[in-house]
Amino acid sequence: MAFSSLQSCPSCGVAISDVSAHTRSTECPHCANWLYLSNNGWTTGGLFEHALDAPSMLRLGRSGVFSDRRFVVAGRLRIAYASGFWDEWWLEFDDGTHHWLEEDDGRYRLHKNREMDTSGADLSGARVGSNINMGGDRWFVTEKINAQVAGTEGSLPVAVTPGEQVLCIDVIGGGKKLSIEASGNDVTISQSLVVSGADLRWD
């Protein structure tokens, strides 16, 4: 699940190691600067706020089992919008797979990424109750939220910055429900599975 980056933090010089091969940004364990990984190694983005504490059974480094697969909680994003916030936890599994686990007021959804062509989709112009074309199909928009990254911690598969704007859209079509998150030129599409706290068995 992990590899040695053989690189040092550009802010304090401490070696950054044992991060996942999927990691694109992480917090330096020594100076707490947020770091981004590129072909040239780590670069620093400075000190960012952590995702704010809130009661949760999840926390960084906690391990457990879901559907007979072991995982560890590697990172967290907090997404804030006008009516509140939700957390997205990055889970890395021992079998090499990885998923986001969305936590919102004690409800959980495990997201599996879907590859889909969004080049013909007008995401910014999408309206609730209308259709958008995506992946050669028409999708009905059920929710659209303008949000922002309120905090980060741990290691993440994306290079995000607290304060970054995120467009969140839920769509349905063909009996499927998809979630779309767009930030800048990056678009992530996922299909979610509702899970209960009892489905997550903790060490």
C-alpha cells in the first residue's frame, strides 16, 4: 500500500516516506506544511487549516475491515457549503483498491470512481431539474451545490488547496445515481453505495 518517495520536505528537510502510490498531496509530519507531489518531487503549499474536528468514528490512521477487505483511513477533505459541511475520507485497501467514504450527519456513502467522457457536458450551466449530456447518455440533475474545500489532513490522491471552489452535482439516469465533483479542470465522477456504521468493522 505504501512506497518510499525518497524525497524530503522542501520546508524543513524531513524525509517524506511511506506514502501511498496514489498520493498527490500530503501533510509533512514534522512541520505540517501541505505538500504537492510532481515529477520534480515535493513542493510546498504552505500551512493550511485542518478539517475541523467533529464527532466521528473515523480518524486518520484508523484501520478496519469492509466487505472482507482491510483498509486504513489515509486522509480527509472537509467540503463546506451554505448550509453546512460534509467530510470525505480517503480509504486505502490492502488489495490495492481505494475509495472515498462520504460522511454527512452520521450517514455514509462509499464512492467508486467511474471513467466517463465529460467533454460535452456543460457542468457550470447545469440546473436542477434539467438534463446534461455525459458519456453519450442524458442525465437528470437532482442536486447542484457550489462548495469549497474547508480543510485537509493526511494524504490525498488529489492536489487540493483549502478555499478551492468545488462544484458538486448529483445526477440520475438508467437506474444509476452518479456524483460529480469539478474543481478547475479536474472532474471526478463516482457511483456511491450506502453503508451503515455497522458495515465498517474497526480494529
